[in-house]
Amino acid sequence: LLLIAVGAGSMLTMSSDEVAAAPVSISVSPKLIEIEVGEIIENLYSITFVGSTPSGFALYSHNSSSNSYGDAVLPPSGLTFNYRTGLMSGVATQAQSTTKYWILDEDGEVFDFFTLTILPDTEAPTVVKVTTLSNDQTFASTHEILIQVHFSEIVTVSTIHGSPTLTLAVRDSGYPATYQSGSGTTVLTFSYVVHSGDNSDHLDYVSANSLVLNQSTIHDGAANQANLALPSPGSLNSLFGRHHIVIDTESPGVEISRSGNQILTEGQDALVLFDLTEDSSDFSLSCIEIADGTLSSFSGSGHSYSVVVTPDENSSGNVVVTVNQNSFGDSVGNRNSSIVTFSIPFDTKPVVVEEAPDTVTNQTEALPDTAVSAAVPSAGESEQVTVMTQPSRNTQQILERKTLPRVGVNAEHILFVASLLLLFGLSMIANLRKRFPVRQKL
């Protein structure tokens, strides 16, 4: 016999296998439930009426551990119970207990029954996987990344004395993401704000021990402290294994060059090339400044661009091409941080050809000094007379004449000496005229 509480101070005696014929059908699911202490299960069980809507139905219960009874009126629409609302709200903390439930109509007839057993919980929560709410993309400075640590059961986070962190592999020694929310659920959320100098081609945490309590606590409903070991970095359930997050805080750069290296002259121009260190979506002609020249025919995309440089007319010097800092950015918003210049020599002044003036030199008047030497020829040979007109400039004049047939030694010698004296006299007269010019009388 079972004693069922019907009301305050009264008991109903009924056989456990005595179930009356039902005017309507009732569905109860499941009939036997076993859960661990601390578990919270939505839709733990349900009671559903099928057919006409009944009235006066009740639910009676008996807990064998505490030997306590309970009763409640079932609404006509039936009832769905879980561990958050209803008759069994709250988190069970019993070491172990069994409660049996009966469904009775208004006459006290038993329609059905079911049993709930709560088992002791001795298992610690464990980390199942690490994911992100931020999707797979590239992040720059000041961007926030939300990372989630999934546990095997609901956990409670106590932050009275500290707050847990998750160390990410973004620097040589890593950098911590801070705990944001998730206590009372199976998922804890951590926030990381990208700092200047952080870079990662494929983000992950530093090691399996990267989840650090910092004097906080993480435990389940039965006070079991959580096992904080993370899936090995790079494994299937790690942040690396489930997502591809890139952190890029490096400023893009540019290298400027040109085709050819000659000095540009009048009518010439140069093709200047710009090779960026990474793709840019906003590198344009407005990013380029020029001095002593003009730009035209700009083209390119991604990380390669070009422009035609024409130097100023009738000028010379260097055409200077400049890309200033903060003039273009990469795909995630990092801006270039350096000024880059490039010089091209040019000379576009017209070439002037000057004609040499016609000059006639009076060799006689230009001789400040004169020296004469001669060689005595034999009969029938040419004789050469060398006149040093300007010894200081090593300038000489060679006179040659054909000798007459040898008539006699004395006659030839006399004739030769006379010629020399005549030349010497003429030279002396020219020097005297230059040194002592004749003044004309008025």
C-alpha cells in the first residue's frame, strides 16, 4: 500500500498497481529519469492530455530520501516540467534521491506514474572545444575578438578575488584575453582587443594551460572544480583547428623605382613603378606628390602600380616623386607610416651651338722673341732654316728652299749667310715695331 497526500492532514490509501480506466488518454514521457546532481535539463518530462479537456487532475509525489510528500493541481492543458521552472525548480544538490510521481483524477483514481532519480555528481567539468564569435577574418589594431570556451556541463564562475584569462599566441610570451560572461552556462566568453605590434597568421592560444584562474574559481553545481586543460594547440577542437583568424597590425610599405636610369632631356619622360608590401584598395594618384614635373597615365591594382613622370620644360635638376605617410592602407585599415621619395635627374634646357669667330693671326706681329738656326746644305740639296718665333711657347717655323748648283764654295757660303742675315734683320725689325710702336703726329 502507498500513502498519498491528498490534502492537509489527510492521506489516501491506494494500491500501487491500481490504475482506473481513464475517460481521456494521458501521455507521460519519460517514465524513468536519472540525472546527476547539478544538471539542468530542459523539458525534463511532460504530461499531456489527449482527447477531451479534463479537470480536477492532480500530481502527487513522494521522495524516498527525505520521506516527504507533495501535491499540485494539473492544468487542463497538461504540464511540462524542467529544472528551471515548475515543481522542481532550482539545482539539485542532494547526494542521491528518488522521487515517484502519480497522476490522479478528481476521484482519486491513479492514471499513471513516473520516477525521477538524482544521482551523485563526482565528475569535474572539462573543456570540450574553443571557438570564436568573430568569424574567420583579419583583424587590425583596436579590433575586438570574442573567444568562447565550451565546457562539458554548466559551470559557475566566481570573480570575487580575480578573473580568469585566456593567453593568446600573439606575441613572444602571449597576451591574455579577459573573461566577459557565461557563468551559469556551458560557454564562457573572453574578449581580446588587438594591440599595435600584435601579429598572427593563424591565431591560437599559447598552450593547453592557457586558461588561467588568477584566484577566481570555475566549478559545477556539485562544487566540482573545473578541469581547465584546453585541447592541444593546433588540434581539431582548438581555436586554430576550428577557425582561421589573422591578426595584422603591420603598416604597409612601398618601394619606388623606374625603367631606365638615364638623365631625362627635352621631350623625354619616365615610367615610375610602385611596389607595395601588401595589397591596397585605396592606393591612387592622389597618394603621389611630385616636384619639378607632372604625373600622368596612372594604373595598377593590388600591390603593383605605375605612373608616367614628365620633367618641367627648360629646366634642370631632379624630379622628386614622394609618397607621404598615412596616404594609403591595407585591406584591414593599417596605414603606411613612412615617407618614401625617389629622384630622377633631368636637363630639358635647349642645346645652343656657338660658331667659332674668324680670326687672322699676324705671325710677324705675334712674335715677341725670334731665334734663327740653319743647316748648311751640300750642293744640289735643300736647305732648311728654322725660325723660333716664340721660344717660350716652343713654336717654330721651318723655311725650306732649294739650293742652287754648287758654283763655288765661297759664293754659296756668301749667299747662304746673306739669307740668314736678311731673315734675322726682318725678325728684329718686327720685334722693335711691337716694342716701340710709332706714334703719329697730330
